[in-house]
Amino acid sequence: MPPETTFYMILAFAAYLGLLGAYVGSLFWRRASLKRDSEALREMQAELERKP
């Protein structure tokens, strides 16, 4: 009779899904940061263009 490893399989899937969720969350966080930086650069460029 083979050993019972269902718990370890579920634990591995939970760890995988947790890491995947953290990665996707990180991507959204980085995207928001890039949007803020892009807007700040756009404002700085517009300010430079207004000055003679």
C-alpha cells in the first residue's frame, strides 16, 4: 500500500497558488507605480515646454 501524500499535494498547490497570487499582485503594484511615474514625467515635460 503506497503512503498517503494527499496533504502534501494540497500543501504544494496552496504554496504554488500563493506564489502566483503574490506575483500577479506585484505586477499590478508595479503597473500602478509606472503609471504614476509616467504621469509625473509627462507633467515635467509639459512644464519644460511652457518655459521659453
